[in-house]
Amino acid sequence: MITEEQFQDICVRLEKWRKDRGLSIEDQQKGFATNFAEEINEAQKAFKQAKETLHTNFLHTDLIRYMNDYVDGLCDASVVAINAGCSLDTKIQVSPTKDTITIRDLLLITEKMGFDSYKCMKEVCEYISKRTGKWDEETKKWIKDDTKITPPNFFNCVKPVKD
């Protein structure tokens, strides 16, 4: 699981990302609930697609893509939360029923799937640092340009199997 030191490294990387784009934690907090929910919904959609694919096409390339998309959604939600000032253990409300989740919970899911959560987060930081775009005051989010940058391949972040 990601250590506090590794988490701080990710926070520093994201602080640089915000600074390079003239954004603040306060800017990120304005659209936090909507943006966080959007990333969680993307992760849930990818999980559902992976599950459906598993039942029909085991080890099919679609399954691999959906698993990668699931990890991407979890990491993107973590980035949104960190950029809004959340710590590893900040409880974030994810539903009207008052269910909460933390960044630690999101990253633990990636760990349970066999991924190194720190490496995954570094992949996401590297990817978003290459994107260009602009802040949209209306939606309270960073709108990326259509530049073609290869998205993260989280299978580069799989933990080695122990004997």
C-alpha cells in the first residue's frame, strides 16, 4: 500500500501540476463533488464492463482495457481529491445515503487487484502533466485539449508475484 512518504511525493507532483496551470486547491474545491462523482462513475462503468466481459470473453483484450480503465478511474478520483486538499484518510461522501470513501480506500482497491498504487499514481501524474488545456470556470474543471497523448498503461504497474 502507498506509504505516507509516497503519498506526499504524489501531492508534490500534483502541486506542481496546479502551479504550472495557475490553479489552486481552492479552485479545485469549487467543483469537487461533481468532478469526484464523475471519476467514480467512470470507474464503476469500467468495472461493470470488465465484469460483463469476463463472463463472455475471458482474457479478451476488452477485459484488459476495462480493467485498465477501472484503475484509471480510481486514480483519477484520487487525483481530484488530492487536488482539492484531501488527505489519504479524508472521508469523502459518495452518495446521498452518506456512504463515504477515502483515497486510501481507492488505492487499496488497486492494490487488491495486484497493482502497485504508488506506481499507478505516478503514471497518472506523468500523463496529466503532458496534457494541455484550460480551466473552465463554468464547470469548475480542467478541460483538456484533444492532443493525442498515450494514456497510462497500468499493467506496467503490476506488483511482482511472490513465491
